[in-house]
Amino acid sequence: MGRVVHLFGRIREAWDRSRTARRTEGSKEGSKEGTAGGGSRSHNLFEAAAAYVSACVEDDQDRIDEAAGRVSPEALSFGVNELACRAVIALARERREPPRDVARALLGLPTA
């Protein structure tokens, strides 16, 4: 459970840093964000989640910050959750074990 809490803490920290950076960039660029294409918020949340999680695994702070800045914190959290669910399902099928046992093993918890 500690790893999950740490991961979401890092999401929050990265979001705060990226939000500050976007405010700074936004004041420099003026009203460019209103152009066609939706600005920097048009990124796919699943792409952002995959980039964020892989950057966390590799402990690459620059990539973590960049991925966290692509989508809202809520969308990133949803994407990371969906990625975790899909990963546990895939591992459970591969190992032929119940998803609950796989999830607990990944977190270092004893099987229930």
C-alpha cells in the first residue's frame, strides 16, 4: 500500500510543478491556448498515464513532470488506475492466479 500512496503523492507533486510552469508559460504566451486543437490539454489520458508510470519506474523526474502536465490530475489518476487494473488482469491471466492474489503480491502483502 505504501508504494501506491507514494505514487499518488508523486502525481500530486508533479501536477503542482507543472501547473506552476504552465502559469508561467501562459503569461508569456498570452492567449495562444485558445487556438484550434485545444492547447496542451488535448493529450490522450492513457498515453499520459503510460508515460507517467514508465517514467516513475525509471525514476526520470523530467519525464514524470512532462507526463503529469499533459492532462488534469484527475484524468492522470484515472489513467494510472486503469493501467494498474489492466496490468493486474494481464498478470493474473499469465500466472493463472486470482487478480486479488496478484495485486497483493505486487504490493508485498500476504495472500488473503
